Amino acid sequence: MDLLSHLALGFETAFTVTNLLWCFVGVLLGTLVGVLPGIGPTATIAMLLPITFTFAPVTALIMLSGIYYGAQYGGSTTAILINLPGESSSAVTAIDGYQMARKGRAGAALATAALGSFFAGSVATLILAIAAPPLARVALNFGAADYFALLVLGLLVSISLAHGSVLKALAMIALGLLLGTVGQDVTSGTPRFTLGFRELYGGINFVSLAVGVFGVAEIFRNLENERTREVGVSRVTNLWLTRADFRAIAAPVLRGTAVGSLLGILPGGGHVLSSFASYSMEKNLAADKSAFGHGAIQGVAGPESANNAAAQTSFIPLLTLGIPAHPVMALIVGAFILQGITPGPNVINDQPALFWGIIASMWIGNTMLVILNLPLIGLWVKMLTIPYRVLFPAIVIFASIGCYSINNNPFDVYAIAVSGVVGYALIRLGCEPAPLLLGFVLGPLLEENLRRAMILSRGDPLVFFQRPISATLLALGLICIVLAALPSIRRKRDTVFVEED
Amino acid sequence: MSTVVQTHRSRDVLAGLIFLAIAIAFGWEATNYELGRALRMGAGFIPLTLSALLGILGAIVVAAGLRREGETEVGPVPWRGILLVSIALILFGAYGRSLGLVPVVFLCSAVTALASARNTVLSALAIAAALSALCWLVFKLGLGVSLPTVGPLFGPLQVF
């Protein structure tokens, strides 16, 4: 069995003291930022990215991935206890989870969320381990034109999953792509849009941009109206599920895992979409629909499993194709590049210990998360009492130190301020930041593959429609746009994305 | 909780105009670069194409926005917060190296904390002191960042 020997290699890598320690730090931090509303995994990973520079590649990636899936666990705690999504993907968990808590079943809701997440996370990691190698082999046959088409598809799919206006999302992608061209042109060496600043020759710092639009802009939004959080439940007891509870959640957890694993692969925020999809699915399938909204345990089990499954499978496009499915994955790409590794189909063959180590660490991390989240729940409840006015200065300072220490370049810190202000203005005007960041990351790849494809085809633009792979991918992209623009689907999207980060 | 009314029309038109302005600025600059041919594209080809695309999209957003109805209630723009956080970030960038980690963290967190109307001068100073200690522990002691603890600006008091 190939898979078994690979996994053995993975566990061997992940089970060193250093890697276990940083995996623990990652999931701990992930849970923490998941619990705290107002700071998410995107901003956290962006802040910590520079620090991981000194780590071995596998250690850095184990920790950063831990932050991401750890946040999925933490978000549900906040949703259940104070009816606020700690994480955008747990917005639906708040609906029934909070009602359960009000009826004194907070313990059961938290246990359901943690166990459902654990099951889904483990299964989805297995799917990742099985699906990644064959997909990577397929990807190795991709030519420049196919890669270009794939990148275009990725960008277009991300729009259909973003909420709000499709037009504005398209414009944000174009803006992101344009910002991605700042810096020295790879082929000719011409400095572009640098305004004479030497500091801009390497391009706009990706971490500064991410921290600006996801961290600082979010702080500005929270400062619009400052509220005090009310923690309704201060003590959680009775974390055990009854036999009847187990029977009630078994099917929703399985269905949630399936939905999440599937949607997680799609670009553009599959973990958010999947929890909504799972919730409406459970509601439609339930015998007693009236219980939903009043503390139905299925309404917690399904979405929580779905978002965690999606969090794991969203690593598939990244590890097999080198294409990030959403901003967090874009940051992980940044981490790979900082370590001098180009993410893509070659990683699995060239660096098997790295690839399988990350996968093995996901099982270890998920196990740690169950232990962290259930017995230590009291600690997280305490965390919720930290007021926001103390929290946001810490976010700003950590971000500054983090960005500054990448290159010791003051420009990177100024860039946070600029992208924060511009990002806030655009968000306030109803534009989503995620497509912008995705465009920014994929822009250079897109340009490189386009230019290469054109050289290979001797300047014939029809090459994109003649190669079967690229033609299919482009057609799929077109379908996505048409579907997203259809009025009936637009209404659905509006209702699905009631709460987003 | 105070709110202000934002019409969808003004929101879309403004967003579109921002896109248009950025597109024109980038497009203008991109004409200075070599365009190249389809076979061997120059440095300016992609930026110019993208600027044109962004400009067209921006114009459509404006046009579509002019016909939109309805309004939403949003919170007031936190001018004070935006100003203070930006000042803190610029201070950090400009004086981080000469002030050193601990003084710059103290200064910037105090300025940032005042961005919230709920912080008094006293609580801002307390937050700044706590964060200075925390950052020194985590970043200097733990991770060994290259910023000096107390920078050269303090002359003989400098600590690496």
C-alpha cells in the first residue's frame, strides 16, 4: 500500500517534538482567534507568516494550517455562547446553537460541534490524502495555456461564491490583478508602477495587503459602533451527549462532511458556503422543521461538520495545483514561497516528507482540538470577556512588528495603513475584499502563464480554445459567471450570505 | 447605536468612480512601458489590458448604480479611529528602528488605543504598558526580532 507508507512517512515527520509543539501552538492560536470575534485566521496567519520564516518549511506549514482549521473549532464556541459568529463560517451555528445554550444545553451544543468537527476533519483529511496524488499527476500534464485557463476559472468561481454584486467582485479581481503587476517585470526587468521607489521593485508586500484589508479594515468597521459583548452563559456543565443525541447527530454529521468536503474544493470561500448549504439541507430533510431555529441539535451538527470538512479539503487545489482557493490559502502559498518552495504538483514528489507531514499533522491537530475545546471550555469563555478596546491595539501592534520584520522595510508598514484605509472604503461601498486578494496573488502567475502560452503558440490566441483542457476550464468559468448573474440565484446568494467577514 | 443612511445609488457610483480613477492612473502610467506583440508581450501589455478592463467595469458599476434604488443603514465612519491607527502605523514604520521595540510599541499602542472612544488616556497608557511587556517577551526574548529593545535614539541608554 502506497498510501500507508506515505502516511507512515507523514507521521514520522509530524511526530517530532518541534513539530508537535508548533502544531499545538497553531491550533491553540487558531482556537483563540476563532473564539474572539473581530479577528480571524486570515489576519492572524498574515501576522505570523514573517515569524515562521526562521522555521523549517514543514514546521511553518504545520503551524499555519493549524491556525486555519483551529479557527473553525473556536468560532463555534462564540456562536453558541454569545450568539455572535466568532468566524464567518459559524454564523449558522449561532442560530440553533445559541437557542440550545439558552435552554441550558450549551454543553451538548459544544460537544456536538467539537465531535462533529473532529469526525469531519478526520474524514476530509483522508479524502485529501487519497485524492491529492492522482490529481497532482494530472496537473503535471498541464501546459501553460491550461494553467492560464485554470487560474481564470479559479478567479471566476470565487466571484460566484462571494456575496453582493457580481460586477463589483469582477472589478475587485481586476484591481487585485493590477496591483499584482506592481514591481519589476519578470521577463524584461522594467520596473512597473514603482513611482521611483526602490522599495516597490519587489512588488507590494502581500502580507501588508492582507493584514490591511482583513485586519485593519475590520478594526475600522468594528469602531463604527462599539458594543460590549454579553456572555450569556458563564459556566458550561454537562459536556456529555446522551444516546439519543448521538442518534440525532449521526446522519447530519455524515451529510455535513460530504457537503463540506465537496464544496471545500471550490475556490472562493467554500467553508462559509458549505455550512449554509448543510444547514438548509438538514432543515429540508428534518421530520420536524419547526424545531429549527429553536435549538435543533441537527442544526449545529451539520454545519459544524461541513465547515471543518471544507477547511481540510480546501488544501486540495493548493497542494495539487498550487492554486489557492481563498485568502487563507493564498497566505499559505505565501508561506511556501517564503520557504523557497513553489507550491504545486511537484511538491508531492519532490518533498514527500513535507506533503505527508502536513497531512498527518492535520489528524494530530484535530485530536488536539477536541481536547482543547471540550475540557478547557471554561478558559475560552474567560477569553470572551476581554474587551475589544484592549484587543485591537494588540492586533495593530502585532501586525506592524510582523510585517516590519520580513524585510526590515518601513514601506511594508506604511502599506498596511494604505491598504487598510482603501480596503475599508471599498468594503463600506459594498465591495468584497477576498476577490481582490485572490487576484493579487494569482496575478503574477496568470501573467507568466499567459505570456508563456502565447510564445509557445507563436502568438495565436486561439490556443486557449483549441486545447481540450483549457477550453473546458474556460467554458466552466463562463457558466459560473452566467449562473451567478441569473436573478433567481442572485436572490439565493443574498439570503445565504447574511453574515460574512 | 447611531447610524447614518447610505443610499445604494451613492454607494455604487462612488465605488465605480474609485475603480475608474485607479484604472485611469494605472493606464496612464502603463503607456510608458513597452507594449510588445502578442507573440512576445512587453512589460506594458498586461497592465494596460487590466487597466482597460478595470475602467470598463468601473464605468458599468457607475452606470448601473445610477439606476439603483433603496438605502441601507450603516454605522458612522470612525474618522478618529482611522486617523489614529494610520498615525500609529506611520510612526512605527518611520521610527521603529531608531526608537527600538519597547518604546515604539508603547507609543504606537497608546495612540492606537485612543482610537476607541471607550479608552481613556489612563487605560490607553495601561494597555500600552502591558503590550510593551508582552511584545518584548514574545518578539525579543522568544523570537529574537532584529529591532533593538531600546533604539539608538536614546543614546547611552540603548539596549540591543
